[in-house]
Amino acid sequence: MRIIFVNLFLLAFSFGNTQVSLSGTITNQKGEKLDAAVVYIEGTDLNTISDIKGNYLLVGIPKGEHIIQITFLGYEKTSLTVDMKSNLKMDIVIKGKLFNLDEIEVITNRVLPSHPFTFDMVDQEELEKKNLGQDIPFLLNNTPSAVVTSDAGNGVGYTGLRIRGTDQSRINVTVNGIPVNDAESQGVFWVNMPDLAGSVSDIQVQRGVGPSTNGPGAYGGSISINTKNVNINPYATVNGTIGSFNTKKLSVNLGTGLINNKYLIDARYSIINSDGYVDRATSDLSSYYISVGKVTSNSSLRFVTFSGKERTYQSWNGTPHAKIEGDNAALLSHYNTNLGSLYNTLQDSINLFDSDRRYNYYQYKDQVDDYQQSHYQLHYAKDFDSPLTATASIYYTKGRGFFEQFKFKANRRAHGLFNIMEDSIIITKSDIVRRRWLDNDLIGGIINTSYNVNQDFKLSTGGGISSYVGDHFGNVIEIDSMRLIDALDRYYYNTGKKLDGNIYLRANHKTKFGLNSFVDLQVRGISYKVSGKDNDRLPIAIDTSYIFFNPKIGLSYDLNNGNIYASFATANREPDRSDFLDNPRSSTPLPETLYDYEGGYRLNKAKYAVSANVYFMDYKNQLVQTGDLNDVGSVLRDNVASSYRLGLELQMGYQVNKYLLWDWNIALSQNKIKEFNEVIFDYTNGFDRVETKYENVDIAFSPSIVYKNNFVITPFNNLAITIESQYVGKQYLDNTQSEARKLKPYFVNNLRLNYTFDPKIINKIDFTL
């Protein structure tokens, strides 16, 4: 009996010395812990499944070299060769994306590294580090050639973005491929989508014309926002911000993760409030986002809705240059020049002279913009287990709201009011408060297909159509400080209708020598009509249509870890509503045409990446900013026959060591109008029209240098210190290149601290300062 026991002990001891175990955690590239991932040893029956926290354990592995296979539904199979000499703990990261959904779902307006266009990707991790409540333009501020502005001065509320000097109406913006540029103004009002970044997977910023897309043509660039993230695990996230100028943000994100490996629900609700840097430039914002989807190995069906409600105190009138400079003599001259027009009351004078550089012209307590915009999207994507993939989307966007204004001694008849008699005097003017409304609906559909003829030749085709109806009207709610119980009938009303459709055909071909050719042909048609009375109560009759042909061609050549590329693209753009109604020459504005020539070089190494891009943008009939604003703060534009933008964009990212990351970019450009005629109407001596001719002058709001520099210092794993610097060269406020009317160069530094720790009770906590 004793001999049998000893033999069993020795057998167990021997077995224990020849077999070992393997354990660890399985995650994807986003850091999500994967439940039910299969781990097995190739050529054996040894296998296991990870638990809900991604942990796995394999026992009884013979010592020696083995191939470990890891599979997870929808991801690429991962193979690892491991020399098992003893018990080993090994964490495994599975590469790829769930069912490659991004490749299936985003097949239309995204640029790939092999394409002959310049672009930057901003991922979810970078957005989360920066997102403290500011609008998306401020989160994209580090991309090359971008310049951002903020009405309130702190990035909350109304913000703007220019790329290569072109304004927001020339930057095409899509969310999940759906256009969000307003059909009539062609601008993007980011304030209507507060905290959208809290639901974004990634953003691609393209510069120049780029490939065909839906919505208005891209002149400065395109911004493609993707919210179609797939979270494997259930999650709950709470984000809170407290900052200067009484800025506060609270955002709650919830998600089910994948249910039965098929279904998912994501939701967010956000509240943002700020007093603004500019006096009274308050913002009260709220928004929600909901996504419900079903995904399989070869298809996805998603319903996405998001909505934003904003109430912002107006501050678009700006601050006098003399107030910014602290020049009291110049401020007094400005005051005397505008006495009786801008400045009518004693309170106007006190407000101007007693305020600091945070001066806001508006004083009426409800001088606000109050608007809500809701988006509804249904997306279907299908991989037919063949060379063919396709996507189809339908969408509906609803916007409704008003801005409220106090008008001093406004003409009564211009607001639909009768003149009245008081003490035998006919009263023709009254202090009034009015609301000017927008009520609009946009509905559309998009279809895209992609067909791989063979491994090296890919064809894509598709198109979209949309119909827009926008009602513009106004009513009076107060007369001479007497609030009306019921608002008066509309004193003006007009309706804008726009039908927008496009089709495109795109071909990519790659040779065995590494040469890639790209051809993209798009035809776009627009019909635009406006009828009724404008806010000046004069009749409007716009009825115009356009057919545009927008070809793009390009070549790229693969090099070791990089490529060189060149492209030529044509873009055409119709005038917007303001160009018709506020045209300074009282003539029909012409559509614009852009011929965009681009060329560049990209290199990606393990420790560094560099790129260089040169461009020449040749414009015909470009609508350039005159420097003036209309009565709702939008810029006024005028056609110039010939103008151009010539520039060089350089980027570098360098991982100096494990503690320091350095990246920078610089944009050098020349932005010129060959001939510009400035027209000024002088009302002091009758009605004199003064016209001055300028040649070879800078285009307004187009700095010749924009430089960004970032240092990210990581002294230890949980702490990141980021030093962001930005230099923007001088910008002229109009097209006369007058040194008296310019924004001086400015240099801004930001310091950001990010600290992360992982307590046991929850996944992680991030602090940002």
C-alpha cells in the first residue's frame, strides 16, 4: 500500500513539472474586456472561454513552444507563438473591429491613406481628453489650417470654424454620412448640437475638395463625424465640468453593450451652462443622443436620433476695436460717429464707456436665440458575402426656434403696425420687441454601393436626394414696454424650398508596382425657390436651379511606410440665401467654381510620422466676405472674378521617449484676390456711390500662417501633461488689406492635466484640469 502511494505521488509530481498554465485578460483595441472569447492551443484539445471580466485560464499545457489561437465573434482571429517554460500570465489584445462594421458602414465620404487627399483623424480618446463642454470646432482646433472663433469667448455657445481661411458655409459636415449643413445658409450651427462629441466614435477632417459627399460642396474641407461605435460591454459614464465664467456641464452616457451578440442600445443626456467670457453672453444648452441597433456578421441596422436645445444671449455684434485696444480717444470718436444709430440712449453710453473689453452691445434682458434641432437617422448596411457591399440611409431633420430682439424707435409700418395719434402728433416709431422665427424640415435618402472587381480594382457608386422647406416669419410681442398677451400676426412671412440631388461614380485601381489611381465623378443638381415677404416687408421672388459636374482625379504611389500623391478636383457651389437677399450690388450672385490642385507626401514609422501637403486653390467667382454683417450676424459676401489660395501644410509627430510626445503642424499660405471693387454708399450728402478698386489684396479672415505645437509629457502611467500652443497670423477684416481694419496676430498657450486611476469598485476615474 505504501509503495502504491509513493508511486502516485511521484506521478503527480512528474505531471506537475511537465505541465504549466496560461492566464490573463483579453481586450480589444479600445480596452474593452471581452466576454466569451475562445482561447485554445493549436493541435490539442485544450481550450477555455473568457469570463465577463475578460479573464481566461488554461491549465495542463505541456511545456514547450505552442501556437495560441484567440477568436471572438466578429473580430479577426489572433495567433500567438508562446514558449511555455513555466506558468505564464499574458494579457492579449485582439486587433480589428467588430465585423469590420466601419469598413461596411462608412464607404462613401471617408478618405483612406491610399487616397490622394490630405486628412486628419481625431479619435474618441483624444475627444474625451478635451471635451469639457466646448463645441466641436474647439475640439478640432489642433488640426492643420484650422482657426476657431467663439461669440461668447470661451468656446461654449455660438462657435465658428474656418479651414484654409474659408468659412463654415464652405465646410461640408456630415454625421454618419448625413449632411448637417443648413440647406439655405449652408452653415453649420454647432450650438444646435451641444456635446455631440460625447457620442462620437471618431472625426475625419479633410482639407480641400476631397471625394464626393452629400450636401453643399466642400471648398475649405469636409468634416465627417461618425457616431456608430460598438461597445462590447455594458457601461455607464458620468462627466462633469466646473469652470470659469460659471461654466458647468453634466453628461450621462449609458449603454447595454452587445446583447446576445446582436443588439445594442446607447444613450446620452447632457446639460451645459455658461455665463460666457463676453458680458451677458450666456448659454443654456441641453441635448440627447439615442442609438438602437442590430448587428450581425454581415449587416447592421441602426436607428440614431439626437437633438439639441439652445438658448443663448446674443453677442454677435462684436466689440469696438478701440475698446479692445483701450484707446479712449478712438472710442470717443467711434461713439460720436455712431451716435443716433448704434447709440441712442443714456444707457447705451454708460454701457459702452463703463464696460471693459468684455463689452456686449446688447442690453435687453431677453435678447436671445432660442432654437431646437432634432435629427432622426435610419441606417442599413449589408455585406453580401461577395465583392458587393451597400448602405442605405433615410433621415429627417426638424428645426424650429426664434431670436428675440429689442429695436429702439423702430418704424411701426415696417412691423405691420398702424401709425397712431397722440396729442395731435402722428407717432410713426415705437420701441418694439420682435421675434423672428425659423421653422424648417429636411428629409432625404442616400444609397451607396461598393464593388470589388478584383483585389486591386474597386468601384463605388451611389447618390442622395433631399427636400427642404423652411418658413421664415416674424411677429411683435411688445410695444413701448407693453407686453402683448398674444403676439401680433406675422408682419412678414416667406418660404424657402430646396431640392438637392447628386449621383457619383468612383473607381480605385492599384497596380502591382504600388501605383494607385483614383477617379471620382459627381453630378449634383439644385433647385432653390423663395417666395413671400422678407423681414423688410418687400416681396421676394427667387427661382433658380443649377447643374454641377464635379470631377476628381488623383494618383498615389506606395513607398516604404508611406506614399506620395497628387490630385485635381473641381467643386461648384451655389450662392446661399443671404447672398441673394443681402447682396451688396443688388444683383443676382453667381455660383462659385473651384479648381483644387493638391500634392503631398506621408511617412509613418514606429516612433514618428511626418507629412507635407502643397495646394493651389483657383477660384472663379468666389463669394468673398465683405467685412459687413447682416441683421442676424451673418457675413455678407460678394463675387470676385478671380482669386486663389496657395499653401503649404507640414505635420510631424515624434515619440521622443516613453515620457515625451511632440507633435506640431504649420500652415503657410498666400490668399489673394486679383481685383476687388469696394462699394460704399455715402448717405451724408444725398446718395453717393463711392467705388474703390483694389488689386492683389489678401482675402478677408485668411491668415498667412497658422502654427500649432503640442508637448505631451507622461511622467508616469496615470498622468499626462499637455502643453498646447497656437500662433495665428494677422487677419484682415475686409478685402481692402487696410492695416486699420485687421485682427493682430495672436499666440495662445493651453495647459491641460489628465490624471486617471482605476479603483476597484468602478472601471476608472479621469480628472482633467
